[in-house]
Amino acid sequence: MTAIVVGATYVWKRWKKQSVDVDVEMGQKPKKDTFVLDPVVVRPRSTVIGGFKNGYGQVPDIDLTDASEIFKQTGFEFHFADGEEVKLDFWVGKGNFSIAYFAQKLTGEFAVEKRITEKDAIKASLREATVQRRCAQAGKGVAEIWNTVNLGTSLHHFFKVAGFGSARNLLDLVKCSSDTKLNTDIVTWLGLSILRGLETIGREGVIHRDIKPENILVYADGEICITDFGCIEINDDKDNLMLPWHSDGDKRFRSPDQLEACRLKGNAKFNGPKGDVFAAGLVLLLAHFNEDDPRILLGMPMSFRECVRVCDKPFFGSKFAPIFQSQPPNSLMGSVRQLVEVNPEARLTAEQARRLPYFSRHEGMLEDKEARMKDLAKLKAIKKTVASISAREARGINNAEQAEYYNNNSTTVAGGQADLSEQLPYNNEGEQADYN
Ligand SMILES: Nc1ncnc2c1ncn2[C@@H]1O[C@H](COP(=O)(O)OP(=O)(O)OP(=O)(O)O)[C@@H](O)[C@H]1O
Ligand SMILES: [Mg+2]
């Protein structure tokens, strides 16, 4: 029940672009001991996958004991309302093609399970996972896959749990904060991490093609990685990185040159890796300007068909000009400008971008995980305080006594955020029809 409330609030908020998620933390003080919970049910896992020695148990629902343990291990938080059924039918996150659930290693460690059951999808997903694993082993910035178990009729990938979910959550948290230094640090860290991930996959000849906040994972231990290799292209020819115009990926994050290729159709192509860099730049702009959707940020038409018609290079140029007008070249935004450069020849590669003075000056952020964890904790605390105040204001509870009562008797939880991002229609493959 609570999960539904949280999900609905989230969707509503994304469309309305509200800055505070009042329903989620209604009246709740940021208490440190929220997670000290009494065990409620001890339940054997229903299905074990991958063998009884090293396998994973699927977790069909989350009770308070699970929630408490998951939080302790991974930093991932849940909401339970008082008096409600203690089990939640809970998923970690939803994509277009799969839902990520919790699983637990038989040794006790929690994991995220992506389950694929369609025959064709299994084949594609096996390839996707093989490449993701190879990239994660080759360098940093790519989400690790612990195990893949192929049962023939279903395929199961097991990942380390990203306690903060996807970067979409990070963007939402940044929105609640007016601490400019903290927000700039977070956006810089996000930028460095995505560029590092792109550099790693680039060395492996991989083009991601679907860089967006939902495909970037934020781990509570201070690391950010690229995930979801469902749209990748592998290109062994480093001198020819051009992709066909109809190439996959979220259409809202397409580069001006891909949109141009979509207009021309036929044999028209665009530069794949530079498309990833452009999308990364858009993610950073969204985070910096507290926006959810590139179309809103840049005043693009909501319909993709219209977007292809209208959004040419001069269109992007005219939208970016005021954004970057007064940004010093060696600042964060001055550097992001070079990621969203309209002209792909002038746009930097991920490798070049990481070596920009601003990013190389901050390179150390990637290693200082303690500091990143502190930043995440600060953001979370800010969000909780803001949500708590707003909830009280929304209900007209100004009296301290009433507020105290309210805080003690409303939502009790194991916590805060889950990425329940509903996919926008723009993102659906059904929109492919737009091209025809
Ligand atoms: N390891 C993880 N830890 C926490 N959350 C995760 C993890 N992996 C995935 N998620 C959540 O699940 C969502 C969907 O995962 P993912 O993008 O890998 O699946 P998908 O179905 O292939 O997505 P898409 O529709 O974008 O192709 C992510 O956006 C994220 O919110
Ligand atoms: Mg995804």
C-alpha cells in the first residue's frame, strides 16, 4: 500500500516538477534509529536460484526484518506506514524491459535480481550481461554483475544493490537542497563518474546508447556506475564509430546530430560515442538546473515526431547560448558546455572531457568515497527536514505539540527512497512508429 503511495507521488511529482515529496516522509523527523526494528516474520525464501550452496533466494516481498537488514547492508530505504500490512510487494526499480527485485545470497548478502523470461529477450540479455561484465572487469565506472544464472526458460542476473537507486533519485535529492557547494560537488561527482564509465566502455569498443539518470546507479558506499547495457552497440573499428539514425535509446536524450540523422533517414548516421557524451552532458544539466526532462529544460516539443522536425542544430544552439553565456570556461558548467557541444566534431570524447581542467582538478573525488558518503548523507538529511516541514505546513500543523504528536504517530519507516520511476510515453518503443 505504502509502495503504491510512494510510486504515485513520484510520478505526479515528476510531471508537476514539485520539489518536495511530502507524502513520503509525512511529518517524520530524520531519526537515526528508524531502522532498529523488531523482527516480525522469519520466512524461508520461496525459490533458490543458482544452487543450494552459492545460490540466491528470491525475495517476493519485503517485511520489516528484510527492510532493516537491506538498509544495514546497502543503505537502501523503504517506507512502511503504521498499522499497515507489514509486507510490501516491493521492487527495487522498473525499466522498460524488466523489473529489478531484491534477492538474497544464501550467505545472507542482499542483491538485485533482474529476471528475464521471454525467449528472445533471454538471448539478447545474455549478450548484454557478457559485455557489461567484461567492461566492469576492464575498468571503473561500470556496474558489476555478480552472477548470471540461465535456467533455460528464465534468465537471472544478480547485481550489487545500489543503495541510492538510480541517479534519478540523486537528482530528486539535489532539488531539495539549497546548499550550492554540496549540489555542485554532487553534479561534479556524477559527471566524473559517468565520464569514467564511458571511457571504460569506450576502450572496450562499446557504445551505450541509453545514458540517462535511470541507467546510472548510485551506491551508498560512495560510487556511481553506468548500468543497463540493453541498447549497447559494439564497434571494433575505432575509426568508424558511426551508428545508423534509427539506433536505440531514450529519445529524450538524443544528440542534435542523431536527430538530424533521424530527419534524413536512409543511410544517415551519427557518431555513437559522442552521442553518449551528449546524453551525459544533458544528465548533468538536469541535475544542475533541477529539471526532470530534457524537453522541459530545453523547450523541446513533447512529441518525438515534432522534435525531429524542429530540433536542428541551430535550435539547440539557441537554447544552450543563454545557459552557458556567463559560465567561465574552467567552471563546472563551462566544462559541461563542451559535452553538449552541438557539433559532434567539436564535442569532446569522454576521455578528453575527463582531462578538462575542471574535471581533472576534481578527479580525487572519485577516490574519496568517505567524503561522497558524507555528501549523500547530507542530501538525505536535507530532504527529510524539508519534507517534514512541508508536510506539517500542508496539514496546517503549526502548533509544536501537535507536530510532536504527528511526528510520533504517523509514518514509521525503514526509510526513504526507491526508484519507482514510471516510464514516460516518449520512452516507449511504441514510439518507433513515429519514424515511419
Ligand atoms: N543494482 C541495482 N541497485 C538498485 N537499483 C537498481 C539496480 N539495478 C537496477 N536498478 C533499478 O532498476 C531500474 C531498471 O534497471 P535497468 O535499467 O537495468 O533495467 P531495464 O529494464 O533494462 O531498463 P530499460 O528499460 O531502461 O532498458 C533502474 O532504473 C534502477 O532504478
Ligand atoms: Mg534502464
